[in-house]
Amino acid sequence: MAKVRINIESIDGKLFKIKTIDSDNSKLASFTHYLHNHNNGVCSFYKKDALSYLKGFPLLSLTQKLVA
């Protein structure tokens, strides 16, 4: 479920309604951070969530079973 936040800000005397949507699922972010840092030690911090994100794709799960 996404978290919706609405802020009202005044810029140059005009009011603006700003709506932001934050995702509860950080696994995609962990996956991209893992890919970006795969050559250094930082990747170990993201590895668990990155693999969990990939296991959510049925085709990849099937491929893993066939290769293993």
C-alpha cells in the first residue's frame, strides 16, 4: 500500500497543493542499489532484499529451478 502525502506550500504568494506518493515496498530500491554496488562490499547490505524482489517473478523462479 502506498502512502499519500499532501502538502500546501506558498510560492511567490500563490498556494500550491503538492501530492507525493511513497511506496511501502523498498525491495525494488534494494535491487537497484545492489546492482549499482555489486562490485564492492556495500552490495551485501542489499543482497537479501534484492534476491527477495527477484523471487517475486515467476519466470525467474522457474529458471532457477531448471538450472539448479
